[in-house]
Amino acid sequence: MRDWSGKRYWLVGASEGLGRALAERMSAAGADLILSARNADRLADLAGSLPGPARAVAVDVADAGSVGAAAAAAGEIDGLVWLAGVYWPMRSQDWNADQVEAMCDINFTGAARVLGHVVPAMVARGRGHIVLTGSLSGFRGLPGAVGYGASKAAVMSLAETMHADLRKTGVEVQLANPGFIRTRLTDKNEFRMPFLMEPGQAADRMFAHMNTRRFAANFPRGFGAVFRLSQFLPDWAYFRLFS
């Protein structure tokens, strides 16, 4: 079990869904939280409802100036949890350029913007904890996931590279890859979502992973194993099954 008491963590994407539920778990465990997202009112409501110290710092991760200002307001932190993301279900035949760009820019490039203010300081201090949120949809290309799947695959690759580079520096990197979680984003889906989790269930799985020293966790476990094993299928079998 990790010691959370008095540790300052910056949660980016904390205003609702998985981020909000995870903030509740971490606050109850004793962490001092900095809560960020675009919606300042939701952040303030969350900060006021938590049992431990928490403050809201609004940020637009698509804007470099906003990210820089938020990082300065957050100050020195012990850990960062990246949870921000946007999503539209989309087939290649229905390509919406603005929405695809937004998914790539917020889900992946937004993470890179934030990490650019966090990683160098952690490396200089020789300590830190970074948790990135990928997705089961990032393991291989899925139908109807233009933009989202690619952006999550990029986050997952980034986490793997950072873990390889930083593993002996005192800066710990972890990756959480959830499946379907009931949120206003997945409410857009018109297809059946197997093993659909409530935000609290997903937060329990993610927080349990954060209390280990393992690099990656895919959940729900059985559903995650399907996607993990799909990487070993030949292309002809994969696309026949998943398309």
C-alpha cells in the first residue's frame, strides 16, 4: 500500500466521471489534491465535497498558456494523474475533421503539454509519481474509433517510453487502461458496451493499481485480457473478429 498522507497530487480531468470518483478515493486516503479541468464550477463543487484538502485550478489542456498557468498554480507536486479526454464515436466513412483533431489534441497532445511542465521538475528532484490513463481501445485499431483509439494508443506508447526511461530515476510511471465506463461520453455510443463499469467501480480498480508497483493495469480483467491477447492475432484473424 502506498502512503498517500499529505502527498500532493495534481489530477487533470477531475471534474466528473472517473476523475471525480478517483479524487474521492485519493482524498479519503489522505492525499492533498489539486483538481483541474475546464469547468471551474464542477471543480469547486468537488473540492468542497472532499474529506481532505483540495483546491481547484481550472485548465484548458488544449491551450499551452492555460497549461503553463495551471502548472505554476499547482506548484511542486508529488504526483500527477492524467484523466482528461474527449470522445465521439466515429467511422472513417463519417470523418469529422474538427472532432478528430480535438480528440488527438486533448487526449494525447494535452497530456504532453502537461507532462512538459511536470517531468523535468520530478527528474531534477529524483522523485515523483505519474499515472496516465490509456484505454483498452488503444491496443489495436478498432472500427468506429477514429481519433479516439489513435489518441489513446499514443498515450499508452508515451507511458511505455517514459517508464523505460525513468525507471531508475526515482520517478515512477504507471498506466491504467480501462474499458467502457458509464459517463456522458459513452452515453454517445449506440452499440452494446460489454462489461460496462460505473465510475466508482473503475476508480476502485485504478486506485488499487496505483497502490501497487506494477506498470500497467487493464480492466475489467477478463475484458482487458481479450484486448491484450488481440495483439498476438495475425491481421487476417484480428480484422475478421473485431470488424
